[in-house]
Amino acid sequence: MLRKMTQVKKVGHAGTLDPFASGVLIVAVGKAFTRQISHWMNTPKTYQVRCVLGIQTDTLDAFGKINSMQPITVTQQQVLDVLPQFVGEQWQTPPIFSAKKIEGKKLYDYARKGEEVAIAPHLVTVHELRLLNFFQHEFPIIDLEIKCSKGTYVRSLIRDIAAKLGTVGYAKNLIRTAIGDVTLSRSVSLSDADSIRQSFFTLA
């Protein structure tokens, strides 16, 4: 779409979003900018995520099939006590439904065929993690803000936080609010073609 709008063939982006997620995506148009993609890919990302505790899906998001339901009582203080344990460097296992490749094949291809595959954990860093909202319910809901390194799977983080709370969980929705200092408020909607063209030609 952006190639058509700008009439530039060399277009790239700095980090994918999960299909169920929305938010900031840095797109580089032209060689001068595509050369800078590696810098932005290595820049910390900030997310806001709504999590549901006591329910888990096979994809760890709202688009998957429910494979576990465990009504549970969790207090806000318990959540606050657990969150600091997930700040800093940590080993994280990616979700089976993800685009991460093993032996040249994406994990979700294995998952869709019902094939088992060993998924090695990788090192990620959570720079900041804070509770935004807590809603007591049969299946408690928590809203978190997360600032993390490249390669961090928020869905996996929610899974691991839920496990530490003695339950399961999934990410109901996810918004990437910033990549480095590029925030959602500074971004242009893909549907606003005129703004995109104007921004491109101003930069060019």
C-alpha cells in the first residue's frame, strides 16, 4: 500500500505486530531510511495490554481456542507483588503460535499441523512493567504497561505472570504505544493516505 502511495519501491518496516495487535509501526521509505531500520528494531518498545486471568487460549490471545478455564481469586496486591519479578533480563519461551522460525519453518506452521517442536527460550529484557488497572471478577482483568526489548513476546509475558499467580491467562488486546521516542500520538493512520503522502514528500 505504501509503495503505491509513495511510488517508491524500497520500503521496509522496523518490527512486526501480532495480528491481533495495533499501534506504532515504523515504516522506512527509500534507501536513506531503510538503512536505519536496524537501529529502530533494536530500540525498546512500549505496549499497553489487557490481560484476562483464569482463561488460556492456544494462541495466548483473544483469537485462539480456549484450552483452560480456572476461575480464581486474585487481589490487586498479589499482582503488584508479582510484577517486579518480571523486570530485568529473563529467559522467555516464545508462543507456539508465532512467526519465530525453527529449522527454517515458522512456529505457527508447526502448531497448525499439530506437530510438536522443541522451543528454546531466549533472553529478553523488560525495562519497565506497571499496573494500570485492576478489575476483580470471576476471571480478573488487569491492564499493564510494558517497556521491553526487541524479541519480547507480550503474550508469553502474560502467560508467565499468570503462572506466577498460580493460574493461566491470555492477552485480550494489545497496543504498541511507542518505539523509542516515536509515540502513537506522533503516528499517522494507514487509512489517512493524504497525511502519509504529505509526510513523505515533506521528508523527501
